Amino acid sequence: MKVICAKDELMKGMQIVSPVISSKITLPVLSNFLFETEENKIKLSATDLEIGVTCYIKAEIVEQGAVTIPAKRFNDIIKEVSDGNIEIKADETNQINLKAGKAKFTLMGIDKKDYPALPEFQKDKIISVKSSVIASMFRKTLFSVSKDSQKYVLNGVYFIIEDGFIKAVSTDGRRLSYVNIDGFNKDIKGKVIIPTKAVSDILRLISVNEKAEEIKISLSDNLMTTMIGDITFQTKLIEGVFPNYEQVIPKKTMSKIKLNAAQTMTAVKQMALLTGDKLVADRSSSIRLSFEKNKMLVSANTAGLGSGETEIDIEYDGEVFDMSFNPNYIKDILQNIEEENIYFSYTTPQSPIIITPEKDTSYLCVVMPMRA
């Protein structure tokens, strides 16, 4: 095999495949990526057996061939060599020779036949979604995913396609995020739990390939495949039954409070400075939201740290009450709402609140208050 490829093309390809390669490998070949020629381009592939990605970069193909290359070493070399074309050769012993300007390098690869084969993209049942829509759905739910490995079915985003709707749900038991978008093919159905890392990778690949306006999604029993332009990403799915999220979302609320999102964020950030780094499940390390007629007091009082209070104007004409929350939960939600105003809806001061944008009815978050 012999190819000539521009440094920036190789850098682009490595940016896509390198993050998939795990440092905790069980097989030596998994620390490599697959480098193979196809007509006038190079196909790069990487997998850790849980997730896999392939992409294409432009190159001059002098001699066809394939080899697996040590990913970290190759990436480090490419970063350091001068700009311009790089010549890459591999012989039948899987020795790889790199030439960039006056610099020369030799690496030892592993034969292609030892590299795990990635499943083919299933083209019979796919759904096309705008990349911006998927990115928005995942950003609005990723922060609520549980980090508790014991609750493995909560360690991902529940992704549902049914009746022309796409839904994304996540929860860690104290909060829940829910997005519901319609206007899709009613014949495509599926319910899967996408692992947290895979969701993050899809967001990363969408940002890398900004020209791809649509993403194609194919679901099977244990695999989700997405195509983002010429990038194909696959992930194994979390097995298990996601909890009944619908029963967590209050069906009726007694009152609706209108707040300015930016002002609320500022107030919460200020008072969060007076809470402990590791929040415990009581009010001593939370912030308190006190609601009165057309104003909300945001306060914090943490032993050994100090106390503080600030006030913002709101639209509210109900009874006086207060609730305590983990400030990070409120901040996570607010930074994913792009509208000027939000609503806090509640039934009782002891029950969960629903936070929604003023206009976007497709998104809501449920947050449990912290008990005294």
C-alpha cells in the first residue's frame, strides 16, 4: 500500500476516529485504527467493540492496500510534522513508513484480518432527521443521565421512535428531561437506550461535520447506526427496561410562575457559590427559592461557608411558599433553554416542579425538591 495525503486531511480523519479508541484495551489491535484504500480516498475505522466509527478522507492512491496503525503514536506524529503532503507506505509485514518533508518514521502495524469487522448499515429501515434537531434533543437530555453504574438502565438516553414522533428521555432519579418532536415517518418504530458515551460521540461528530444537515438513523435489537454525511457511527445499546417516565411527569399543576431565564440563572449561580462542593440530600447545601407576589427570593445558608440572598421579579400572584433545590440541577436546565422566559409549574411545595420554555412545548424538565 502507498498513499499520499495532505496533513489537514489526516488530522480531520484522526479527529473523528481517535476519541473512539479506548485507553483500556483488552486486545492489542484495538489500540490501532484501520487504514484502507478505496479508489481515490482512504477509509478510516475505529472501534472499542462497544462503539465504532468510519469516515473517509481525500488522498492520492498510488497502491491499494490496508493495515491497522497504532492510533496514539500516529496521531502524535501527524500533529508534529510540517504542513503539506505525507507519504504513507505499508508492506506485507505490516511495517508502516511515513515521510513528511525531511522527516521519516517507521511504525509497526497489525494485519487487517485481525481487526474486528463493523456491521453494515441497515438501509431498509432508516429515519432521516435534521442534525440540528438531534443535537438539540441530546443536549437537552444528556445532563440528566444517571452516573450511578448500579442503575445501568439509566446510564443513557431513552430514544423512542413511534407514531411519527421522536422522543428523548433521561433521568437520574432526582430529575428528568423530556423532548418530544413530531413530523417523522410513522412506519418506523423503535425504543432503545443509547449509552452516555455514544450520545456524547454523536454530538461531537455532528459538530465536526457541520455541512451534514441531516442524520440518518437505523435501529436494531442491540445496535444503533447513524450516518452523518460520510461518517458512520455505531453503538451497542443498553439492555433492559427503562422506567415508566410518564408517571413521573405531573399530569396537573396548581400554579404556573413566569420567570426571566437569564435573571434566574444569574441568581442561582450567585447563591450556588455559597453551597458545598458535594451536595447532600438536605437543605443545608441547597439553594432556597421563596415565592411571593411578583418576586422570587433566591438564598443560600451553608454552615461553615456563609449565607446570601438575591431577588428577581416574576409573574406570580399565588400563595407564599418556598422550595429547596440542588442549584446544579436548575443551572443545567437553564443553560439548555434558549428562550427569554421560562415557566415553573407546581402542584405543592413538596412535589416535583416542571420547568419549561415559555413557547417551546416540546421540552420539559422535572426536578425533585430537596427535603428538609
